[in-house]
Amino acid sequence: MYELNQKRQKTVAKQEFLAFTLGREEYCIDILKVQEIRGYETVTPIPNTPAFMKGVVNLRGLIVPIIDLRIKLQLEMVTYDQFTVVIILSICGRIVGVVVDSVSDVIALAADEIKEAPQLGAAIKTDYINGLVTLDERMLIIIDIEKLATMEEIISLGKVLETA
Amino acid sequence: METDLLEIERGSSDPELLQSIFRTVHSIKGGSGSLGFDAIADFSHQLESLLDKLRSGQVEPNRELVNLLLRSVDVERSLLGEVQNGIGIDMSVVEQLKNEIAQWHSRVIPIGLPNTEAAVGQVITYRIEFKPHRGFFLSGNDPIRILRELASLGEIETNCEISQLPPLAEIDPEASYLSWACRLRTVHTSDAVREAFAWVTDDCDLSIQAVPELGELPRPQHNPIPNPHSVDRRAEDHGLGRRASDRVTMDLATSDVGATRQQTLQVTAEKIDGLVNLVGELVITQTMLKQSIDHFDISRLVQLQATIALFERNTRELQQAVLAIRMLPVSFVFGRFHRLVRDIGMALGKKISLEISGENSELDKSVIEKLFDPLTHLVRNSLDHGLETPEERLGAGKPEVGTLSLHAQHRGGHIEIVVRDDGRGLDPDKIAAKARALGLIASDETLDAQRAQQLIFRSGFSTADRVSDLSGRGVGLDVVRENITSLGGRVEVTSTPGQGSMFLIRLPLTLAIVEGMFVQVGADTFVLPLAFITECMQSNEQMVKRIAGQGMVVEVRGEYLPVVELRRICNVADGMEIGKGVFVMMEADNKRVALLVDALIGQDQVVIKSLETNYRRVDHLAGATILGDGRVALILDANSIVRGQIH
């Protein structure tokens, strides 16, 4: 009975993450924020928007903005092909899509498995990184997708462009 | 209630108004009591007693009393709001109002009528005649219950009058034929006795007379004399259910009961029936289509096309009918301003008359709701800064009472709402001074009237000498403009110093659908709202003239229009040269431009999808739409394109 309780307690404490790759790095985001995963289809660009804003797509009648995480994370650019994946997220009450290279798997992590992210100096802004995980020699970077893709940043950036 | 009270204040002596107010409060009391909402029932009871005095002529409605009653209406609203939405209210406000009402009661001791407010404990005999109307049972009432309740008040003797009973064969079991004459000996007041009949006063003939024990001739009384003691008794009885004092205080004067409730709509049955019919037709057309396709051969093509045309008509009609459901008359918004203008006018010591016209014009429900805040701000501005005090007005040769008018009118595909006052108007010198102070213009620059008037919409701009509670902080008109633009509309101001100002709000009627022209620039398709297009012309080299080496214009029938290259606005990489595209003449705001696109593709109705839901507002774009092949096309905002060019 006691062991059963212990086991139950252990599974409750785990949080599930969706792992995806971008270039040579692997990231995880909270799976509860993921709505669906789609392929990369024609995106309609919106003029006068920041570079990481690729445009909008039609998601069953809803206009959803698509963000290029590579540009946001300042990785090198690649061309998008049929293997490119778009993860549709529901964050802050909005539906947003992010372009990634590929999606790997769903991982359940307990709080103690997540290690704190090291400070990499003031030059590299890493406040969107919630922690690091080691899994079979892979290092997964857990990111707070809301911080990375928040509209506030996009909006304020947009405002700067408008008044310029 | 509020409208009636305002009527009374304006001097109407129509007794029906008081009756109507009394009946409303009475119903609220009855309903809330039987549903267990004690706080509302209790408050309503006190209000009702006071109103009873009013309607029986024992009290004359003066300004103070009307104020008290208006505040009571606010309290009722907030109590109801608490029940509906769970918005907590400050019970101390309710208590205070109850005390004031009680004070009014005690102030008015009716003269000339014998005081049957017995000292507590004294037995009074009442002679009660209770004759239910024929349809008494139909409202779910039963005389026996009422008589039992009377019996619980004291000693009762009843005499049943059966003379109206028809023979058994002719009796309608659902009709009431009996009446009663009772003698009730009780320590309770006539008020409490009448309470037993609270639900049925309209369905019976009732008379309750206190018969003094000494056998004097009973005086006919039509109204029970309200007793402050009975008020207290009720308070004890109900136990009030005093809520904890840590509830949020609600600003009663600006309570907006409808705002937080889950959205519901009241729609006439007629509109719904119309919808049902249209859907029926749609189903029929769909069946026709299916049949056509099932046994299709090329000879049937014409018929198929006709059916599809019918299908299109049905869809369009259905669409209009559905949109019409959400339309409400503007009076919903305008109506709320009577109270606002009255209160603010009194607070500022200004005499203001509010004129409303065109209130039957209809607008989409969501637009109406979003219109309230900007309109309130404009009205407050007018009252605070525009309209002068009575002395100033007389000094300027104007009538003492200032006029604020709200007007709504349909015009084409838009609705125009005008807020006009005959006050001071905008002072161009003051605006110029403020602009210089803010560094918006050079110190030696002068402003023409038009530009000056545009400046007041800037954030932080206010020429008010003093900041009042209402306005003057300079954080107002820019928000108003933003609110209006987010509804797809525009707001402009015209003003004559000394004579007044006029704010014009223009809003599109339907937010969701627009007739659009599809244009191509590079590999992208954009949509231009047809309403803003005047004509299209093929371009050729000779038409385009340059100015100062950079600007371009085209000549159209003697007029030179500035050229706007769509590919520049939209940063489309590849486009065509000037000589090979198409000019689309657009007109907005009385300004015209020639928009250069690569080609025209077609014309159709498009459903506007919001960019802001998941992204944000983008300059020059009014939204997006989904094309037949599933791709997204961006809808251009004609106003900003035309405006952007002129600047």
C-alpha cells in the first residue's frame, strides 16, 4: 500500500514536455501549451513586420501568425521543406504558430530532473530558458515559450517600427 | 424607473409615472422575496413604502427626494447585479440609503388621518373585505392560503359570501366565485395585514379598515399608513443576511450591470422566423444542386449555373438576416446619457439640455457596447470644457441652457454619430500655445484650424486649465480615436470658437463582410474594399508625371492625383514598372489617390478575419480573408493608405 502511494506521488509530480529540434539544438516546451502540429504550408507575409514574423496562415478559418524561432533565437537560416514542422501553440489566450525543424517526442520530467540553466554572460539573453535536462547524452533546453513568443514584445517592437 | 423619475424631475405631474414606479418596485419586492433574495426584498419594501406615500399625494416630489430615489434605483441595480454576477457591493451604502429613506418616512407624518399606528402591543380590529376576481386561480393563487396567513396574524372571523356561486352544472372549476368578509383582531399594523395580500392586489377587490375598538365610525382608508415600526420589524424578521464587509465597493453611479454578464441577446421572434425560412430555402437549393450533379451531363450546365446563382442569393440573404440579429437600435447607448448628463450638469452647476435624434438607427451589438466609452468621454468633454456656466453663456449672449445633441444617421454603408454642443468651441490659440509648449510645432509656426483640431487627438494633449475628475488629464481623446479606429471607424472634429464643437464618428455597419476587389502585386494577392474605389484605369507611361523628382501624379480628367505604389507600401520585392500596371482610384476622407497595382484579378465578397485576435493591428491593413484555395489574403485599409500618402 505504501509503495503504491509512493509511486502515485511520483507520477503526479512529472510535467510533460514536447521536444523539438532547431539546427543542432534540442528544445522542450510545456506540452499543455501545444494545440497541434502541422506541416509548413504557404504563409502569407505581412508587410512591415519584424523579420521573425513570417506571416499568417489559415487554421480552419482562423488567422494565425507564424513565428520563425530560428530568427528569434538567432540561429542560422535554412530553407523550409516538406519536413519542416509548425507547432501551433495556445499562449496568453492567443493562437500562435512556431516553425521548427522537426518534432521528436513527448517527455515526462520530474521537477528534480531539471537543472538550472547556467548564466552565459550579459551578451546572451537567456531569460526564456527555464532549465536544462540531460537525457541519454542529449541535452534538452527547456524554454518558456510564452516569454519567447509573447505578443507584447512583438507589439512593442511593432510600435517602434510604426513611429520610426 | 430611472426614466420615469427623470420625467418627474423635469416637472411632469403625470400620476401614472408614480404608479408605474411603484408597481415596478412592488414587483421587484414580491419576486425577490419569494425567491429568497432577502436584501433586495427588504430594500425594495422600504422604497415601496416611501413611493406609496408619494403616489398617495402625502409627499410632493422635490429635487432632494428625486435624488434619493435615483440613488435608490442605483442601489437596486447593484443589488440585482450582485445576484446576477456576483459583484459584491458595499452594504454600508445600502444601509445609509435605507436610513435616509426612513428619515423621509418619519419626516412625513400624515396630517388629518387618524394615527392607527398603535403603540406596540395594542390590539386593533380590522374589517377585511376580500373579493377575488373571477380569474383569481389562474395566477396560481389560492384564497385559502391568504386566509390562513391572516389567521396567523391574530384572531380571525371569516364570513364567506356564496351568493355568486352558479348551479353545480354550470360551475367553471377554474373560476373563483366566492368572497369573504373578515374581522381580524391583531396587534399587527394594517401594513402587515395588507402584506398577506401582496401577491394578489391586482386580482381582487380588497378593503382593509381598522375598526377602532371604541366602536367609532371607521374611516375609509385606501392606503395603509406606512409605519416606521413595521419597517424595523421586517428588518429583524428577514435577518438581512448581512454580507461580509470585505466586498468590493462598486461605483454606483457608473455601474454597468450588463458588462460582465455572459453575453445574451434579445431577438424578436420575427427575425428568428425569417431565419428559419431562409435556412429552409438553403436546404432546398442544396438538394437541387445535389440532384443536378448526380445526373450531370454537359447539357445541364446552364441549369447548374442557375442553381448555383440561386444558392449564392440564398446565402447572401441568410447572411444579412443573421447579421441583423445582432443589430440593436442606438437608443441603447444614447438612453444611458440622460442620467449622466443630468448628474454631471448638476455637479458642475451648468444647465444642460440633452437632445437625442436618430436613436432608432441600428448597429451591431458589439459595436454599440464598444461605443459607450468613447461617447461617454466625448460627452464629458463637452460638459466639462465645451459648455459654459449659465453666467458665461448669458454674458456671451447665448441662452442660459446649453444644448448637447446626440444624433445618429445611416449614410451609405456607414452610420454617422454626431456629438454636438453649442459651447465655447475649440480655441485655436490655446491649442497652438499648448502645441508649442509640448514641442510639437516650432515657436514661430502658426497652425491652421484643421491641423489644430487634429492635434487634440494626440496623447497627452489637453488645453484644460484644471484637471477635473472628469477630464483634462490629456489621456482621453487619443483613446477615443483608438477605440473608434479599432471598430473600423473614424472620428473627426469641427469647431467654431465661441459657437461650439461637433465630433463626428463614422462607423461601418457590418464589421464582418466587405465587398472587395482582388488585386495582384508581385506574387501576392491583396483585397481592396470596393466602397473606396471610384474607378480603375490601365496605366501607360504618358499618364504619369513626376514632381520634384520623387513624387508621382497622374492626371485624371483635369485633376492630378498622387500615385501610391502598392508594392512600396507592402514591401513586395518584385513588381512591375510604372507603365505596365493598373491604377485604382481610391477615395477616402474626401481625399483621392491613385493606387498602382500589377493587375486586377476579380471582385467578390470577402469575410473579414481579424488579424488582431492572434497577432496585432498592422498599419495599412484592415484584416485578412481566406481565399477559395485556402490561402490567406490581406485586406488593405483604404483610409490609412490615403492618409499615409497625404502626410
